[in-house]
Amino acid sequence: MTVDVNCQGPCFLAEPLRVQVMLPQGYYDGKNSYPVLYVNDGQSVFAPDGLRYEKYEQAFWRFLPQVILVAISAPSSASVRTALYSPYTMDFTVPKDKKFESHIEGMGQQYFQWISQVLKPEIDRNFRTLSEAEATGICGYSTGGLFALYAGLMGRGVFSRILAMSPAVAIWMPCLQKTLAASDASHLSYVYLDVGTEEFGRMTTKEEFLRGGEILKTYFLKQGMSEKSFYFEVHPGVTHHVREWKNRFPDGIRWAFQDFCPGFEKRNG
């Protein structure tokens, strides 16, 4: 079941962001409380040509952790979406054959504050959530994956789980490296990270996507995360498209919330 949430803001955007909450099977049949996953590009969760998680969950709910999904729709403008999910402000030298902004004033830090200080309290008031950080995750793909990594690392006391599919980190690497150097992953319970070999973005080559994934893998392993808490996979032949992410999204949720998924170790041992 999906419920729309009326939540103020973010006030720094010209257009409101639609927030939809997807409740797990049996939510209204009992009194259980549930872990929560906040999802960037939330419009894709329900779109027929998007992640389509609602139909997947209806069909295979017995094999998935029972999680409340808070789907936050992205801005309609691609450039505004990039700025919203970017925690950093940077200038770029844009080749003539590329369509990209030469300057991006990142709103990711403000967006993180809105989620943690406005949206999350609203969700916790109105739904039976396990509100503690230990039961709360953040998810995104592409630039939304960059934001998920930033929010997960900086959100000690807010998030303990990260699901980042094909995070677009290469062009932000000078700033991201500073974030990595200034943070640690000791508060993170589970991190799911992946990348495809044929991915490229508006300003990012295939080689840069792969290199970004390897840098993040090295960081989390050096932070002491084990194979039981950190997952990283390179998918051969996979491109940068939602049709690829929809196939990995359910497994990403199972990994990030494996302690809420009965039989997870048995099926993945």
C-alpha cells in the first residue's frame, strides 16, 4: 500500500517534492514497527518503466525484508536534480560536445538537513517506524547514489545503512575525498555498492565510473567493514540506466536490511 505524505518543503526548491510511503504487506493487520529506507528518485519506485518495486514486493514479499520505503521524487529538471543530490559546489570545464553545467551550486547538505530534521520526524510521527539510526537506510542511484553515500557517512545518528547503485562520484572526487578523509564508517551496519562496466554519464566515462567504485571499495574495506557488512560488485556489460537498477534494487534492499530478512544467511551462505 502506498500513502502520500504532506510534508513542508524543502523551502530552498522552487517546486515541492512528492513524498510517497510504501508500506509492507500486513502493515495494517498488526502493530509491528518497521525499519525504513529513504529513496532518492522516488518517482522511479512506482513507475512502469522505473524500479517497479511495488509490483515486485507484492509478488515476492515473503523473500524480502519488511521495510517501509519513503520514496522522495526528484525535481523535474535534470540540472536541478544534479544540484539537489550534490553535497558540493564546483566549477567544471565542459567539453563542447557535452551538455553539462559549468557551475553547480550543490544543495545536498540542505537536502540532507531537510530529510533528517523535517521529513524523518514527520515519517516517524505518522507511521510505525523503528526510528533509530540502526534501522534506517538511505538509497540512490547515479547522483542519487552520491548523495546516499554522503548522507550515510555524515548521518551518524540518522542512518546506518547505505544502498548506492552506480554512484556518480568521479567528477566530485576532489570534494568526496575530503569527505572520506574527514569521516569514518564505524556507525554503518551495512553498505551495498555496485557499478557496471559500460556505464557513462553526462560528464563521466566508463573508466571513471569503475575507478570511482574501486576508490569507494578501498575506503570501506580500510574502514574495517567485512564481507558480511560490505557488498561491492562490478556487473559486466551493464549500462547506466534504470532498467538495470530495477533488477538490482530488490537484492540491494535484502543486503542492506539482511538482519530483517529471515533466512538471508542460509540463502546467501
